[in-house]
Amino acid sequence: MTQSGHNNSDFEAAAWPELPHTKWADTLETVHMWSQIVGKIRMELSPWVNHSWSVPFYVTPRGLTTSSVPYGGGTFQIDFDFVGHKLPIVTSDGQVRTVELRSITVAEFYSEVFSALESMGIRISIYPVPNELPDPIPFPNDETHGTYEPDHVAALHGALVRSARVMRDFRAGFIGKVSPVHFFWGSFDLAVTRFSGRAAPPHPGGMPNLPDVVAREAYSHEVSSCGLWLGNRGAPDPIFYAYAYPTPDGFSETAVQPKKAFWLADLGEFALPYEAVRSSDAPDENLIAFCQSTYDAAADLADWDREKLEWARGYRPLPRRS
């Protein structure tokens, strides 16, 4: 057996990374557009799953993955490898192609990805316009976004790995319908969502470049959701967020944990700065407290049947090593 990388103590003690805030806007915008190209490929070929669960990516030890995508009699997978700075495309019949992740425009990335797919016998077309953004530039025409800073991407990956790990632990406390911990490439955020099981009133829609029918299907039932949003040029500070749909009366006045969490009236959600979690003495515990306390408030105020939807506090259905 060969070994590489850090030793076990370094691995176990890895700190939450500091995010570069305003410095990484160009990289974030570029990778966001690249992710939409790859995400639309998965979306085009995958059977639709309720609440768009057939659309997002999943966090891996090296980046983000589409997971297996069906095509013909087999499958393929596309990964963003933010450690090796590559985009490997692999098929179930053993083919491999790789696109190098470096500072190239969205138009160049679009061309390289589709050329690689074509060379593997995968022929597909997508709607080549970004979703959930005002004034989007079609991918084949986007010569504006073309920055890829490896250090910035490494910070992005580190934040996603640590956040997803904690959010998966939070997810495990629920036995009702609950989403995977997944990364939505449209809004460019990591999320996990719990459902009460009851139908919700029709969502008003109105999201930029997202059909209202998609939003209404996504919010067809009552939810409590939390996640990590990485910020953008206009709002550069990454935040953990939590919201409920529909928003129960009194939700915004709830005292949630930790103390640095606050209500964002414009968005109708609670926010906790990523930096407040990262720089705390107990980042994991602070994030769990935020997810749990905002869910507690939403579920209690909306009268969810919590006894049927949750494991008893602290109970684990299967043994695991401590």
C-alpha cells in the first residue's frame, strides 16, 4: 500500500478554511458558469426526481460530482476535481477524458467539455443559457468569465467538505422525508431540506431565469431548509442560511443559536456568517446549533408532527464506533 498527503493527525485536525470574500469573485463567477454547463448535462439526461433532486451535485473528497448519469445502455460521470484541477469524464465502458481546469473562458470550457463528450460517443444538447441569474450570457458567447485561481478553489472545496460533513450529521436526526446534502449549481449553494409531509401553498415564483413551475414543484410541500451560500460580487460574505416555506408566524422573532445568527428580512431567512463559524472555538457545534435551532423554531411554530418525523434526541438506529 502506498501513502501520500498529510498524516492522520493533520487530517483529523484540519481547520475550516478562511474564505477570500471579495478576492475570489472572478473565480466564483467562472466556476459557477462552468458548473451550470455540467449540471445541465446531468439534468438533460437524468430522470426527473421531485424537488429537482435529479439536478444537483454532491461533495466529494476532491470536489463535486454529478454521480452516474444514464446514457444509452450505460452511464457516465463528470467530476470537478478541485485538488488536481481537472474535470475527468468517465464512462461505464471504460473511457476517460479530462478537461484541465485553468483560466479559460466559459465559451472555451463549453467547447472543450462538449468536444470531450462527442469523442466518447455522447451526443447531447442543452439549453445554453445560465439559470437563476439576471442578464445571463449564453455559454458559447461568454468571453467575460475566465478566471481560475487554484488557491481560491481550494478554499471553496475545504468549506464545502466541512460544511457537508456537519450537515450530513444534522440530516441523520430526521426520519421523515429529507433531501440529500447536495449542491445546487443554479444558486451555487449547498443545502439539506426536511419536509413535514404536508402540502404547501403555491410558491409565488419570480426567480430570475427559472421557470415558476420549477419553483412551485420544488416548494410543493412544507419545508425547513439550511445550507451554505458562498456569496457573490454584490454580497461577498458567505453565510449559512436557514428558512421555512411557508414561513410560520413568529419565525423571524425566534431567538436561534448561536448568538451571531440574525434575521435577513429581505430574503426571509436566518443567516450566520461563515466566518463566525470558522473562527469559533467549536465550528461543528456552532453549525449544528444553527441548523437545529432554526429547524426547531420552524417545526414548532408550524406544528409539525415531530414525534413521528425525528429520532429520539441522541438515538442512533445502528451502532457505530466512537
